Amino acid sequence: MANIDITQLETTEVIEDAGARSGADAELVAITSPKETQCNPECRDEIFVGQDTTFEVFIQNSGDQAITEMGYKAEVWIADGNGNPMMLAKDGSGADLVYNNPDVICDDVSVCDDQSLAAGAVFKGGKTTLQYGGGDATWTPTAGIYVIQIETYSDQDVDPGNDVQQVYVEVVDYLDIEIDIEWDDGSVVATGEGAKAFTVSVTLNGSTDFITHNLTMELDITGNVAQATADDGTDLLAATAASLVHSVNVGTDQIVMVYQNETDPTDNITEVRTIMSDDINNGVWTYSGSVLPDTSVTDAAYSIDVAIGGYSLYGQFESCMNTVVINSSDAEGNPTTTEEVYANFCEESFTKDDFTRNNADEITGTLSTFHDIRIAMLTVNQGYNNDGTGIPTFTVGAGEPGDLSVGISYVDAAVEHRGSSNTELYHWNVSFTITNADTGEVITDLANDCLQGVEPSYNYAMLGTGPEAFDQGHACTMVDFDVGTYTIEAELVMGGKTTDQKPSNNVVSMEKEVRNNLPIISSLDLVTQGDLYLGMENMLEFEVSVFDADDVTGEGLTYSWVGGANSIALAGCGGVGGEARTCTTPIIQDFVTTFPVVVTITDAHGGEVSEDIIIEIWNDGVASDSTNDGITMNYALTYFSKSPFTISVTDGDTAACSEITLPDGAGGELSGKYDPVAVVDYNPVTTYAANDVLAQSIDMVFDSGLGASSLWFTTNCNSPTLTQLLADGATNSEDDSTKSVLSTVLNGPVLPAGKFLLIADALQAKDAPSASISGFSAAAGMGGDLIMNWGLSGTALAGDKISVSITGTGVDFEVDLDKDSDTYTYSGSSTTHGESYDIEVAVCNNDGLCSTPIGSATVVADKQVDNAGATGVTVTEAGDKWTLEWTATGETTDVASWNVCYKNREAFDAANMPTTCVNTGSSDVMTADVMMSTAPGQYTVYFAVVPVDALGNTGTASSSGDAGADAAFNKANEGGEITNGTDDGDDKSSGELPGWTWGAIGGVVVVAFIAGAFILSRGGGDGEDKDWDY
């Protein structure tokens, strides 16, 4: 037992009872996995969601006879906030999470691996993992609070009282940011000349969605590289911020909240941050670039290392908390201060996530062959027998938390081939250096095999692929650790004439504290449930869980319990043996407010450990006083202060508070005026902030003849905003039938000095408008406008109004309209394309009351034609017009028609499109005619085809782009000349015929004259057709 790894026992539960029992006794000594979650106040040993969890225990036969039949069972219970099991948890199929194995020890070798457990022996020689269904019992948890209960059972067990242990565990969500870098061609090691493209991927892998602010990726390129360029053009070899390591923001820039006051949401700060979330490309961000090896170096080699730099999260962190000191005076005028704490929202910076193993990555390359071997893992294995035999019960790796224990250990280095060619075989050795920093002692060893101590055993082989070679191997050395601080280092050395081209991954070290097997306190708990306060019925009860490898029963451990700033011994607590691990003591006045309790445990060898717990104990009392008119006030207060709490009350002036207006509790006012039947002036000796008050209540006792039915508190009875209703409805006093009582339970701080008003009149609420919204509709308009229309049911009165509310990203808009309004358009200048906006329209009055139903809708703003355009535009001259044809590109579901826009003589860009356009009338029509000018001239006409959506939003395009075209225009004037000036034809005033029209008219007259003469000449002969002559 002296060699049992103690760091595995940090969550050991209670060790009960003393020496061996008469008979067999299957005692569950301790649960070592899962570890118990402890919060004081921050939590440790939490389990992450989805983390496969096994159940590891120490089982001992504490009896004097062998156990020949035994089973065990693990159960997962859902717990309340106090760690009490409530109900069995379920797995994904709805079955109870119960792992019951009745066949742990039995006489049938075909059923049970073990046939007996001797008296005093520990099952499996130490820690054992519960088996279930042919393998390790494994729980994959979801978020929540649980109690793990494990028990042993046997018909031979003479003491079932020590068969069950429980541990409290919290399963929490985790954040995981994974970074990965790969060569785009899939190579493990890039080889040869030419540019080598790479891609960095950053992936958010948390158990729940989370958003990072200014997440950075650090990129470092080293080695023989002539050029390194990111796809965005960044020179990755140029120094930035005096460093060759490039820091790249991960995500997209957005305006986000970086601060918000807890109690005032309008008190906030927004700034631009680079945002990364699961909503951005499903939580995957990539960064690409390429490197060009330096061909002037024959054996050029290079590498690219990437790592997570840092990030911020937005939320209610401890750094956001703001403590406000409130200065006031007590009854004697002495200055007093109280504090109010506000948990505001802000940004908190982090440099790592919950899983750091995937926060960095690397790739390598070479012109020819890249030679590389590395240490993949360095571990220390402990828990062996004194001679180094046996199997380890505890393993810790480099970079993992945990101390070491004294005794025989094996240091193991796992190595692997990382070169570009697996057929390149490498000789290797590992040089171990173990240094005791306290004594200066140095232990060295050169090894390339591991024949015992670490499974599987390994005989030396070269690294690579080939006969008698393996891609991976490991070497180990045995070390006998003493107490002290040790540096454990392993250096991998490549043998032969080959040079390792990346020696930076050949050395791994860790620094560990090696300690004696002191008693381990796994938990110190306050057993007493609920809030603690002076005068409570239950006593204070504490319990400590401890395990000592040299004293398994714990009967040789000495317990000392002290409390308070002066470390006064707690009455009834302390002693030697298992019973002293609990402490039960009464609460006295000296314990009130913050009360530290320390338990010190000393083993038989003088090893001493302590653990403390700080509890809060509330003061409790009832302050009482009466007025001359016989009104009694009882103020019950449970509060965080050592000072007594008192009040004074006197009869107040009812006339000063007559004809007052009372609030309705919803931000408005009650109908009518009220006169109190009694006023009580109240003054406390002091006040306490809300965080210093656990519970408070008030009883106001008065003669039933007053008829008071409601109790109000005010600091100014003429101000409804400073007046609040405490109780509505009086009850008969249980102590005096002539008295009535108005009672209330309060939340928040102690009431300040003020007045209590006793009101007899019934409370009447104001009414909302009788008219209401009907036939409501809301839709998107052109340019991002939001268009609303509605009607009214009922008749709106003179004091009524139409209240419009619009909220959305960056928009919090309200406006009141005339009661007869039936439409409103919210300008698109204040909306964002594609964003949703919630709209509410209601009929309200000046009392702030609104009728129902209201008009409500969610509208998506539309300012543009999405993802559509024209391409392949052609222009064909057809007489006095041009015919344009084109094809659509992109997504055309948002296209209602097409505009063909044109301009003479000047090309145009997308920002300066002409307004002269021809519309097709349909999205299916991909052709349009543009009429030529009738005026002579010689110039170029420029065209662009753009989509138009159903709202009239029009796309933009340049005449020189894919959606553009141009055509030449040539037209002669009357003299046969072609003008190329700025005029488009004859410069004639309105109503004057151009000169060339007179020649045309004369030509028509001559032709008509000749045709008439010909017709008349046909009637001269006999017998000819008279109809024709006519």
C-alpha cells in the first residue's frame, strides 16, 4: 500500500471503522475516478461534457476471512445544488445509468476473473476500474450536477455500512479551439522545387456554441525559404511589430457589444472586433498561402509552425464586476458605508482554451529528403512495487498537472519517424537527464529500448518502414525518486551520419514536485444544509474526507478543528481516529458573518496537511416598535452584520398625504385619489444592501376598526414613483382578535427611512383604449423601406395615439402617430439589407396603456437584388434599332425583370449608371430593343444590363464589364455629311420643318400627277373596260 499512487486518491470519500471484522468484509475504501468536484469558491476537478469517464476504486477485504463471492455497482444520480441525489440519470436511450456487475468474484473461472480476495488484501493490488459488459464501465456525461454512488455487495459481507461511497461531480461545457495546418497537395512533408501551397484551419469545437473576439493565429515560417506569401498578398517573411511571427485575426470584422451595464442596458459600448463563431462557415476559418523553397541551398529545409495566440470572450466575468460604495449615516450621525456589487458584461482575455493539445501544429518541407525524428510523448509511470515490478497505477505526461510520489518510477519517451520518406531508416537513442534541484543530484541514462515497467515492452529497432524497423518506438529508464523538485528531460539523438533537420522537436522536459505520501484531503464539506444563521435549530456540522496510503483505516490520524480569526478550538470536535473526521458544534454570536474553519490532519510520521473552508453565517432578529396610536411594526431581518438591527416608528401626518396618486405596479398609476387612514413614520438604525440581506419581512399590526386593506411604503407620498405597494389584503391577528395584520415578504435592501401608508379604499386600475388595431400588414419596400398598413376596430378617443415600435440589429425605434393614421413607412436609410426587424403597432393612451390586439410582424429589409447579373451581352443592329441579348448568371430567384440602360458617347461604371433604360417586364425575357436616335451623328453608344427585383431595387453594372456592351452609331445629315459634334440631329426650333422635307413633298406630288394622267388616258377607246376607266 505504500506504493499506491496517492495523487489518484484526491477525491477519496470517508474511511470508516477500525480493525478487521469477524468474517469477510468487502469495504469500498475510496473512489478515485471520477474525482470529486470542489468549489471554494472556484471549482476544480470538473468533468467536461462528452468526456468518457470510467469508475476507479480501491476495494479492500477488511475482514478476517476471504471473500469468495462479490459484485459491485455504480449509479449516476442527478443532484440538486447542495449535492443531494434526486433521481437516477438516464442514458441517450432513456435507460437508467446503472452499471451492475454481480460477477466480480466467484468460483466459476469461466464467469469471473477472480475467485477470492484474501483477508486484509486490496482487490487487484490497488486501484481497479469497474468492469461492465465485457469492458470498462464508461459514462459519457451531459452537462449537469451529479452524485456518483458506487457500492460493493456480497452475501458474506459482515459490515454493509462501509460498502457505499459517493462523490459529487459537476459536468460543464468546454471551449476548444483547434488549429491545423496541411500542405494543399496532401503531403506529410513537402518536397521538390516550386511553390508549396498550405492551408491553416481554425475550428471551434466547444460543447456549445461560443463567439470569440479578436482570436489570433500566430504563423512562423523558418528555414531555407526564398519567398512566403499569403493568398491575400501578405509577405510572410517581412517583419511585423518587430517580429517575424505573423499574427492573423481569425473571423470577420463586426460591430459588437464590448461592455454593458447590468442594470442599465442603454449604458453600453460597441466597437469593431474580429468575430468567430459557429455561425461563420460552421465554425471553420481558413487561411492559405504558399512558400517557395530557396533553390540556392542544395539541402534546403523549412517548416511552418502555427499556434493559437489569444482571444477574448464577452460575458459577465469577475473582472466586469463593479462595486459601488454607498456612504450614509447612522441614527447618531456617524458615517457608514455599504457596498453594492453589479455583475456587468465585458470582454475577458484568454491565452488558452480547455483543451490545449490541439492549439498548435506544424508542417515541414525540403528540396530533397527531409530527415526528422521526434519525441511524441514523455511520461512518468508510478505505483510499482519496491523492486520495480508490477504495473503502474498512475501516469503523468509532460505539460499535464500533478505531482509525483517518492519511490520507483519509470520515465518513458515515445519516439516516432517524421521524415519525408519512411524508407529512410534512422538509428536513435534517448538521453535521459533527471536532476534534483534541491540536492543537485543528476541521474543520466542512454536508452533505446524498454524491456520492463511499461507495457508493451519494446526491443530496439530503427525508425522507419522496412525489415526490423518501425515508425514508432519508446525508451524508458527506472528512477528511484526522493523528495524534492525534479527536472526530467529526454533528448532524442539521431545516430549515424544523417543530420536531423528539425532538432527543436527532439527535446521534451517537465518539472515535477516529488512528495512524501502525506495524508490526502479529498474534500472538506459543510454537512449542514441550507443557509446558516444565528438561532437555527441545527448545529454546524463539517466532514473531511482523507486517505493515507500508510494508514488505510485512518485510525492513526489525528484531527484538529479550529475556527475564527483567532483559531479557537471548536467545541466537541477533534481527536484521533475515524470519528474525529466529523465536527459538530453549535452556532454562537461570535461566528456571525464570515467564519473560517480549518482542519489539520497529522499522520503517525509527523506529516501534516490542512484544509480550510470559509462559511457565511447570517445574523437574525426581529426589530419591533409601536406608535402612540397603537400601531406596531415588526421587522424580521436575516442580515450579514454583527451589529443589532433596531427601528423606531411614530404616528405620521395623514393630512400631508391626502388626495395622493398611487402607482399601479406596471409603470402607470391607479385611477382616482387616495387618503390613508394612518401614516407611520419609520426610521431604521441602519440599512443594508441587498447582498447583505438573506431574508426580511414586515408585519404591521393595527386596530381592525381602521379598516386598512393595503400597506404602502414611500419616501415622498406625493410622488407615485417613490411609492410602492407592500401588501394588499389584511388578515386577523392570531394573538389579538381586535387586531388586523398587513404582512409582506421583501426582496432587496433594507427599506430606508420613510413612511408607511395604510389605505382603506379599494384600489382601482386605469383602462386601456377601447379601439384596437385590425387588418394589420407589414412588408418590405424598395430601398429597404418597411411599409405598414392597418385599420381600427372601435373608435379612437381624443387622447389615443398610434404607437409604432421597430427593433432589429442596430435599430430601436419608436414613434407616436395621430390616432387617425393608417399607414407608416420606415425609411430604408436606417435599415440593413437582409436583416430582420420586429414591428409592433398598437393603440395607446397617455396613461401608457395599450389595447389588444396589436399589429405585429417581422419583416426582412430588401435593398438590393441578391446574387444575380447578366453576362454574354450582344448587340445586333436591326434597321433603326439595336437588339440586345444576354444570359443570366448567379441566383435569379430575386429577379423580376431586366433593365437595359444606355448612354451616348461616354462609357460608365457601376456607380454612375445612366437613368435612360428599357425594361423587359419579365425575368424570363433576355432580349430588348433600344431605338436609335433619329438625329444624325457619329459616336459610340454604351449599354449595361442589370436585374430588377419585384420591389424596384435595381442592380448596377459597368458598360465595360460582363453585363456591358457598346455599338457604333453613324447617320448622315441632309448634305450627306456625318457630324460628330455633340448635337444629335438638325438644330431646328419647335414647329419648323427641316429643309429636306420640302423636296420629299414635291416628289410625292409629281408621282401622284403622273399616276393620275395615266389612269385618265385609259378611257379613250371603244369596248374597253369602263370600270377600269372609272
